[in-house]
Amino acid sequence: MGKYLMNIPLEDGLDQYLNEIKDLKKLEGEFIDVNDCLNKVTCEPVYSNLSSPFYNCSAMDGIAVKAKSTFMANEQNIITLKENIDYIEVDTGDPIPKDFDAVIMIEDVLSKENKTAKIYKPAIPWQHIRCIGEDIVEQEMIIPSFHKIRPQDIGAMISARVQNVKVFKGFKVGIIPTGTELITKEETPKVGDIIESNSKLFEGLIVGYGAIPVIYPIVKDNYNQIKKSVLNALDECDMVLISAGSSQGREDYTHDIIAEIGKVLIHGLAIKPGKPAILGYARNKPIIGIPGYPVSAWVVMENIVRPTINKLTYKKCSNNKYIAAKLGKRIMSSLKYEEFIRVKLGKVNGEYIAMPIKQGAGTITSLVNADGVIRVSQNIEGIAQGSSVKVELLKDIDEINKTILAIGSHDLIVDLISSELTKNSLGQFKLNSIYVGSEQGILALKNDECNISPAHLFKLEDEDYSKYFIDEDISIIKLAKRTQGIIVKKGNPLKIESLDELVKYRIVNRQKGSASRILLDNFIDSKNIKKSSINGYKREESTNMSVAKTIQNDDADCAIGIYSVSKAFGLDFIPICEHEYGILVKTKNLQDDSIKKMLDVINSNPFKQKINSLGGYDLSQCGEVLKYEKSYN
């Protein structure tokens, strides 16, 4: 197994690698099936072989009619048409028979029985009919040469009966997943197994890079088997990626295999995640060893594999988009590496806010949830909260501009608001949530680091939430009274009935400032119990769902949480108390379009019905807005 040979900066390593392999690949033209040409570049123009549609066809489900026979129809003059004489039934796409020149939608037919149809609206000639060549006319140019083919281009070409397209020859990238612990998604996992997913991540990225991915079967950690697979891929592909096995473990063979059959140029980049990457070549083709952790793999794919493919296929590197943002939470980083920090983004009072999220190299969901990436340069120890940072965007800026950034307490209600907001606004508005507990969320709202703060409200009527804010009015959008209690395994095998019994068993805790944590800490303090004596007190989860999953997996016996989550996971629940749960927002922002749309969701009956189905919620005051006014001096 190989050792790290260097800790070379990313930019220097990439430049060295690209310079070494720049002449390994030349592009040629070839004819390929139109079904396989996505992201290819045309060598010559593509022309239509058939008009689309090539016959007059119905654009709607309904009845085909002779327009002139309907001209006198109105609400006071219902016209009766005879089947096969005055009309025929048609579905969308059906050919329009000769002598018929209009279609009436089935919704506009009053009745249809006894081979007659009654109508009350006249039809205009060629109404709801797609005429020959409406989309494409035979011999019309569909796309020009040197055009990168998109999905809509493929649809147009197939509609025009194009069978083959001359494109620049595809660049094939072989993907070899390695690891004894890997199984396919079809297999049932057991302890110690990992479902292999990196190859599909690579496949999607490679398609986006305009190359052709070729996924090979999983290879167990066996030197000769991996070597055989690599040699086979080199015969069939223009470039080879070896997934996992690039580190220094007992069965990490990638370095030695590349060194035996070719040359290793770089092993070890000064990046985190992604540091074990291996850059080499064999048989005049590039080989890259990619770390097994998915986020590490993504970083290497985006920053090494993509520019390598672009270089060898003579494509221009796409310019990444960046914005300046205020950092909402301090970033700690290593002096040894350039770090890639995933963040969620929101726009608060005209300023972009970047909030770091989970950073583990194995947390693939951090890529799913991230709006952008902050690159912290090597030799920088960290970035202070409130600093201006440069964020590389992973999502469109228009989407971020219409995103509500929520920081505070977790509840399934917030997840449902997010889903319904996106659905009801047809994707125009979205909700980004970061769960840090109510106290930290309120502070984030105070510091203009979020738009709203979901929070538990133990004594709503007695609390003066304006005390957290200086010279600003604050409002609370009521959501629900929720039942707080003890989550236990199905059947409650330990017969836990109270907090006195809960602290005797293995627990899983919530983060500081959450409702569950406050309830537990208040009880512990009232009983003078040492926190160090509670098994699991220091084990913290950021959401109620993570708590329930921990109990379901038998990694804990019990925890404080909410009823709806225990129900969702099929666990038992011992109620203790109720408390209010709502959303804090600065009053001046209640008129923002996104907040008003969110309020529409909260006040809608479908939303309330879905919350009620979860159980454990009292929605009698859901949607009410309480305003706390600050006295200005």
C-alpha cells in the first residue's frame, strides 16, 4: 500500500497534472444514436427528416367537429350534434379526419349520450388542432454545428425522426468501485455493509461534464482483482476513476496498482475533505484514485476530474458563480489544508448570510442541503463570525433570494411548512432550516442572521421576547401546543413512567437551548442529580427525529421528545407537559412576500389536516400573530 508522497496545494497539483497529461486525448467525429447524444457537441448541423406533427391531430381530449356547424351555439341556444356526422370522439394526438376542422374540449361538452353531443360554445376553425409542421417542418435545421446537445434537443430530433447524429467522439470515463464492505442497492444490508452509491454520484457528475460514464462491477479489496479491473477499464475507456482505496489502510491498493502499471504523479493534496486523492496515468490515459467518503469524492470530482475532462476534450471550464456573504457562525479550520465548508444561504435585510452545516466527509446530505461552499485557504486557522466570506454557489441565486432562512428549534411542523411552501408557491419560495435550539435561534434572529426563528414557548403569555431585541418590534406566529414527554421503545419494556426513572437508563440528549434539553436540565437541577451520572447525557442530537431513530436502533433506551415523532417511528410515549411552539419574526418583515406566503400555508386547512394526522398537536390557535412592541427611548 502507498504512503502520502506530498501535501501539495490544490491549484499547484492540478496545474502539474494537466500539464503532464495534456496530449493524451484527441477528439474525432462519429455518428451515434440520437438516444445517446446528451451533452455531446455536434460536428455538423442536424436537419429534420419529418414534420412534427406529420398529420393534423387533436391537441385535446374531446370531440372533433365541423366548425361551421357550431357557430350558432350559445347558452341560450344549445346545439345537438350527431355522432359520426357532426362529430367524432378524439383523444389528444388522434388524427383529425377529413372534413372536420376543430376540436371541442370534453369539458365544454354539456352532455354526450345516445350518439349525440350537446354544446353551448361555438368552435373556431382549427381550434385545439395541431397542424402539420406546427413544431418542426421537414428539412428545417434543428440545431447547428458545434452545439452542445441538451435534453430538449434530443426530444426535437426524435420527433423529427432523426436516427443518428454526428458528434465529436465521446470521452469515456471508467468508474471502478472498490471495497469488501460494499454491496449494491438491491442487496439487504447487514452490520458492516455499505451500500455503494459513489458510482452513481460520479455518473451524474460525469454526464454533466459532457463525458460518458462507464460503471464497472464492485471489486473486493484484492490487489490482483482491482488491477485486472483497472487494466480492463483502460482498454475500454479514455480515463479511469478508482473509487476508494486511496488512503493508507491495510487494504488500500490504488497507489501501488497505478505505480505498477503506469505512473503516480501526486498522492496527497492539501485539501479537506479529499486529501488522499491520487493523480496518475497508465497506457497514455489518466487514472485518478478518489477517496471513498462521498463528500471527499465530490470535492475531488469537481476540482480535479472536471477540469481534467475539460482539458482533454477541449472544452472551456464553466465559470462558477460566487456571492459575498456574512458568516453566521465561526469556522474552525486546519492550517495544513484548504477546506471546503458547506453552507446554507439566506438573504436577511438585503445581506446574504452563510450558515455552516454538517461538515463530515461522509455526510452526503450536507451536499444535498448545501446552497454553497466556502473555501478556507491553507494556512488560515479559521474565520470569525460576522466576517465577509466568498461563497461558491451550488444553487441558483434567484432561488436563494426567495429562500426563508430559519434557525431555531426542530419540529416536524417546520419540515411540513417547508414542503407546503415550495408546493403552494410552485417552487418560487423555499424554507431552509438549521436546528440549533430555541435560544441560539433567537440570538440568530436578533443578530440578523436569519429571517425567522422556530422556538418552543413554555410561557408564552408571560414571556417578553422583545427583551432580546434592541429598538425592534418582534412578532410570534403561533403554530401549536405540542405534547412533550418521554420516548421509549415499543411496549415500554423498562416500564419507564416518569423523569425519575428516565435518568436511570441510557438516554440520548438534545442540544443546549432545545425544549427537551431545558425540560431535562430543569428536572436534574431540581433533584440535584449529577449530569455526569446520567448515561448518555453528553450524547446530543439536533432533531427530535434523530433522537427517535437512536432509540429505535437500540442505541438508547429513552429520551425526552415530542409525541408526533414517537408515533412516526412506532415508539411509545409517556406525556409530561404541553408547551407552545411558534415562529419568531421581526415585525417589520411580516409584509415580505415570502413571509406572507408562509402565513398562507400555516393558515390553510390542508396544512392543518396534515399536522393533525401526526398526532400530539393542538392547533386551536395556529396562525395567530402576537406582536410585542418595543418602547423606544
